[in-house]
Amino acid sequence: MLNVNNNASLMKQEILVKIAKLQLAGKLAEGVHYIPKEIVPKGSPAIRCCVYHDREIVRTRVIARMGFSVEDMDEEKRLADFATEALNREKPTWPMLTFLNEACNGCVKTKYLPTNACQACLARPCKMNCPKQAIEIYDHRAHIDPAKCINCGMCMQNCPYHAIVKIPIPCEEACPVGAITRNEETGHEQIDYEKCIFCGKCMSSCPFGAVMEKSQLVDVIKHIMAGKKVVAMYAPAIAAQFKAAKPGQLETALLKAGFSRVWEVAIGADITADKEAAEFVERMERGDKMMTTSCCPAYVRAVQIHAPELRGCISETKSPMIYTAELAKKADPDCITVFVGPCLAKKREGFDNDIVDYVLSVEEVGALFTAKEIEVNKMEVTLPKYQTTVSGRNFAKTGGVAESVKIRLPLDKNTILRPVVINGLDKAGIKALQNYGKINAGTIPTPPDCPNLIEVMACEGGCIAGPSVIMNPKTGAALLNMYANAGNAGLVDGIPPKCDMDAVIHA
């Protein structure tokens, strides 16, 4: 994952802000045409061959940010026409990702490369340990024969000067399931949506911003401007993204942005934790080997496609987003529900559930705040009448879900709990899932200390490191702790109070 402070992210944010400002002013269709020239003004240093090519790429990015796929778009179609179509669109379109070939660098195949730091040393451990004898030393430097090299990396591991570097294809390297590969005919990458788990790692790792999510911001602003009841449901990870000094400032900011009501999804997390604790007890009593958490949709999809032997272990409990949407709809059946989170996979989960109408990333909501000149850390506090628990808010960090389940177990069942956390779905994480699936299926022996509760987070560190965050995950984690600890810590016999759904609805 790239550092969140990078030019691709800044350009994405600038485009979203310009779209939001135009739409709020009622001038999206007439003004969107000028965005490429504003982003790449005359005299700008060209990234590609010229500023005109750069503007064309920006134009395509604008189309994606208005919610369209760009792979097979009509190149003659005006931006104004796309804007009009977006304003008349009834719902988001599949898929959530789109790929901009013109931005793709067409990275060469992953390889290892000796650099000028090579000392042509006497030991020559790179050559001595190469299993294919692909390395020769001449001209006072190591050279790798690409015809013989198998990219095992032994040369890099053995070089005492760190003079051999790995040159990866960032998106392919980041994808844990091999869903993005190079098209040999076009030279560009392509996404296989039958394999994709929508973790967003390719999107957050591409240095050229070629992998883009299709924004739903235009759709949400349209409903707000029409005076409809649009409710925001923000994930716990979001509260740590805007540097709010006090809990309740984000609620005020969202209300000022035009949402009619704000729901803290930690409420849904409390419900999820209550139900998963009860489900865990039920599963253990009937003899199940293990249960896995269900709140991360990227993980759930990974099991469905890539570790099917683990399917029966996924908790049947719904995710916090779904429970919160159910509360919102019970409170007002006519409302439009908008989940706000740092996650691409939630857009897929929302797409598959009619109870969630739209999903916005923290980047998109940040653009709306900027367009409306809302500074979250300067807002007054609007505290909800129902206070969520510390453990519910901690769903946003690795280990938080398992801990929330643990503290809700009856004391006599707590001793049987053997939790484990898979912190990030990289290739090793997928392999771990597949091994647990084999244990569950009985194809490999069950080890004595085999975990019976498995928490899986697709993003290393948890949701605070999602593909759409706007803050460094370490800083986000520190702010999350402050936010979470302001929650309800009241315990009854060591167990948090159960979420009173009726009280929440009528609060």
C-alpha cells in the first residue's frame, strides 16, 4: 500500500472536490468540461508525453469519479453527457472498480536487478546460491540472465550489500488472490472479477492510479439536494480520519453536510458482537471445530471463492453495517441509507444488500466536507442519545472483533475460547485460510492448540488501514483509541450491556 500522502491520491481528491462543488452549485453538467484544464493547466510539467495527453487521462478519471466504468466508454461522449446521465441514474452500476488503461504504466514482469552497489565480491554468495546458475560476474558487477532466472529471490537474500533489488508489478504484488494480471496483447493489467475479493489492495498500491473505484458521491449529493431523508452511517474507523478533537464533532459535520440523521455503526458492531458471542457458544456446544468472524466482506468473499472448505465456519451473524441499516430503516422506512467507510469491499456488500442504498468512502465524504467548507475539528459536539461501547468502536482495529466476542461470553464459556487473528489478507493470509479449511474438512489433522475463533481482517491493522483512508494508519490507530475509549465502558458482571435496539431507534 502506498503512503496515503501521494500525488495520485491528491489528484483524486481534487477531482472529487471539483465535482461536488459544481453539483452543489447546480452546474455539474455545464462546468465538468473544464475540470481537466483546471487540474492540468497550460504550462504544467507533463507526466506523459504532453499536457494534452495528461488532460485526456484526467478526463477519464472524472468519468470514473462520476460513477462510470471507463474500459469501454464512448470516447466521443462529452463530459456534460456523462454528468447528465449520472444525475439521472437510479442506482450504482456494477462493478465497483474500473481500470484506466491509458494510466497503466504497463510494468515489466517482476524481476531481480543488480544495482551499482554491487562490489563483485570474492564470496559471490548471489552466484553460489542461485539454483539455476543465472548469475555471472563481469565488468566488476553481477549480471542476471533473464532466460535462466526463475525469480526465486535467492540472490537478493544472499547479497551482503543489498545490491540486488526486486522490481515488482505493484498491483499484482498486492493482490492476494491473483485476480489482476497482465494482458499480453495490450500490455496492461486486467481484473478478473470472478477471483476478485474487492479488498482494494491493487487500487491503493498502483503508483499511477490506474485502478479506480467508481464514486457514488454524485448520487448521494443528488438525493440530499432533492430534500430527501438521507442518513449517514459512519464506521468506527471514520471517526479517526478527520482529526476530530471530541466525539460528536463528526456527527455535527455530517448533519451540516446535509444528512438528515447520523448513525454510528459501532451500534451495529455491538449487535454483531452480542450475536456472534451467542453463536460461538451454540457452535461449540454442537461440536463445531471453529467459527470465523463475518464483519469483513473481503474476507467472506475470499472464503467463498478461494477457501471453500471454510465456508461452513463463517459466522451467520450479519455485519455491523447491515444491522445499523436495519435500525435506520426501522426508524424511518423511507430514508436513504449511506454507509461511510474506508473500504472498497463494503461497496460490494452494499451492492448485494438492498437495505444499504449507497456506500461512500472517507475520501468522498472528505471531498463533500471540503466543497461545503466544513472543518470537522471546528464543529460543535452533537452527542447521540445512545452511547456505543468501547468494544464496539474497537471493531475498526485488528483484534477488536475477537476481543468484543470474548468479553461477551458467559464466564463458564470463556475458558474454552482459543482466538487467533489473521492480520491482513496477503498471500500468506489466504494460505492460512486454506489450511484452516483443510483442518475443518478433516483432510489434515487438527492440532491440539487449533483456534476455535478466527478473526480475519483483509487490511493489516484493521479498517483503519483500509484502501480509502486519508490518514496514516498509525496516526489513525492512535486517534481511534481516543475515540473508542470515550465510549460506554460500563460492564455488568464483566460483560458490556446488550444493545437495546428499541432504545436506539427511538433515541
